[in-house]
Amino acid sequence: MKRLAAVVGACLFASLPATSSPARAEAYITVLTGGTSGVYYPLGVALSNVYGKALPGAKVTAQATKASVENLNLLQAGRGEIGFTLGDSLSDAWKGNEEVGFKAKLEKLRTVAAIYPNYIQVVATKESGIKTLADLKGKRVSVGAPKSGTELNARAIFHAAGLAYKDFDKTEYLPFGESVDLMKNRQLDATLISAGLGVAAIKDLSASQEVTVVSIPADIVAKVGDAAYIAETVPANTYPGQTEAVPTAAVRNLLVTHSGVSDDAAYAMTKTLFENLDALAAAHVAAKQIKLDAAATQSPVPLHPGSIKFYKEKGLM
């Protein structure tokens, strides 16, 4: 580990922005995360702690953001070194889908690793009477922050189910924590949250009142028409009062960097990530689903050459 730290420190000082003082050049690593009530944030904080310990002398920070779309735009602009994103958002960024927040093709993006799947979880208050996606018609629904990865998932799933935002009595564009607060106060009936299993906001809500985790059947997932969406299941007892497994959709999450990060730096960040999965799993249960043998697959964007070097050493390429 000491040798790795020395290599990482050297390559980062060579490749990342430094202060104007040559005597005290300082490497910066900004880990772009998501909202503080989601999964990206605690995992990003844990990852920044891991990098901070492995890279003495580097200034490592975790930045709370609006998640996928904002993270990818920041990386393209060189305003971060590594960030979390949903696979479908990454595909839209690579294509330059202006409708969802990308004004041009983000061609500087490079993949570090495919990580855990995001489960698209539709949660309703029991008293709303919502049991199916069709029951959302005429109800008050939060779909996630505007043009966030969650909101893009909401568009896709609701469209596949034959629903549009105009079908709701009220549509709110709010992050997880704010959505749950409104549900607690009887101002919202349901919310769609795209995150790893065990979302703190949902646990908080279900501990205070009865909720229903609404099924997203496999045939609806297939109708999305995007290979990034797969049929999955929210296991029984994931949340208080949820005694049965619930079919849902999932989208793979990825860690992404950009072409301005050197090969050595990307290699070191990838290697350090997989040598410290226990630390990430201690921060959030979702990290237990990060598997090395799946990390080099399932990305619409090329892997960074530095990450490729690591995967080749592990015999995965």
C-alpha cells in the first residue's frame, strides 16, 4: 500500500491542477456524488476518505451535487476527477441528448468502473390507496430533481407504463429527502427514487407511517426499450413493513472520470477503489454489490486507458 500511495501521489501531482506556488503544489481530487439523502453521497464520502488515506498530500473532497447529469457536465468541464452516474444518463451524455441536459456530446468522459445497480423504487403512502403504477393517475407525485438521473428514470418508467406527468394531480421535482418530508406531511402521495437498496429516506418514511413499495412488472421494464434497464426485485424486508419481495426495474451505476486525468492517476484510482470495497460497504449496503468481475462491462462510454491497465492485470480483458 505504501508503494501504491507513492505512485498515486506522484502521478496525481503530475496530472491534476496545482496551486500557483511551486514550493507547495497540491493535487486535488473532487469526488462528485449526489444529494445528501441518497446513496451516492455516503459512498462518495467513503471513497474520498479512501483516496485521502492512499494519497498523502492530496486534497480530496466529496462534493454534494444533483447527481448524474450535473456530475457528467462537471467532469466534461474538468471540474471534478471522478463521479457517480446512472448508465442511461451516461449514454445520453455520450450522445449529447439536449432534452435531458446535455448541450453537446460529452466526448471527454471515460469510464472507471461499472458498480452497483440502482433500483427504481416507487413508494406510496398506504393511505393514498396506490397499489399499482396505474393508480398514480390523479395523485400527487415527486419524480426527482429536474433532469437528474432519477427524473430521467421516472420519465422512462412512467412512459412505458402509459403514464405522463400531466396524468398526475400534481408533479413535484424534488430530491429524496424533500419528497419524503412532503409525504410525511400528507402533501404528496408517492415518489420515485432511483438508488441502491436501503435508501435512508425511504427507511425514514416507512418507520413513521405505513407505505407501499409499488411493483414495476417485468413487461413494463421491457417496454422502456433501453438495454440499460433490467428487471430486478426489491427483496422482502428491505424496508420496515415491506414483508414481500417487489418486482422493479434497475439501472447500472458507474464511476466516471475524464480524458484529462492521466493514465497513471486513473489506474491508481481504479486500483484503490477495488482494494477498499469493505470501507465502501461499511458506508452503505449498496456497495456490497460492487463486483470486480463486472466492473469492466456495461458502459456506453470507453474505459479510461488507466482503468483498462488495471483490468488487464486482473485478467478481465
